[in-house]
Amino acid sequence: MKNRLLLSLLAGLALVYFAVPYLPEMEPGLSGWFSAIWLIFAVLVIGGNLSALMFQRYTQYAPERAPSKRVQKERKRVRQH
């Protein structure tokens, strides 16, 4: 999961790095709107991947992530009856 998020973040940054020089300038009209919306979506993609990477590191230390083995065995016995 971490590798996929890191790869997506780097791909988004590379896309912005190479595409920004080719975007039309911010001027009134359709080309200006396209540039603005494209940059907004790029910032959302980069921000989403960055926040997912940052949030993932802190969830690893959450106490009691999975139910204990004892609870799972009891549930298994109940389902077999």
C-alpha cells in the first residue's frame, strides 16, 4: 500500500513538472479555465496521496487493531452449531 501511494505521488509530481510549461496561460476563455481546473485536480491528487502516506504511518500503532484469537475461536464455534 505504501509503495503504491508513493508511486502515485511521484507520478503526480512528475506529471505537474512536465505538463505545466505546456499549459496555456491563465487568460479569459476556455484555455484559461482548462489550465486552472487541471492544476486544481493535480493539487488534489498530490494532496490526497500525501495525506494518505502521512495518515498510514500513524495507524500502525493503533491499539487492538484486530480482535483477539480467543474471540475468533468462540465465534467459529458458534457458527458451526
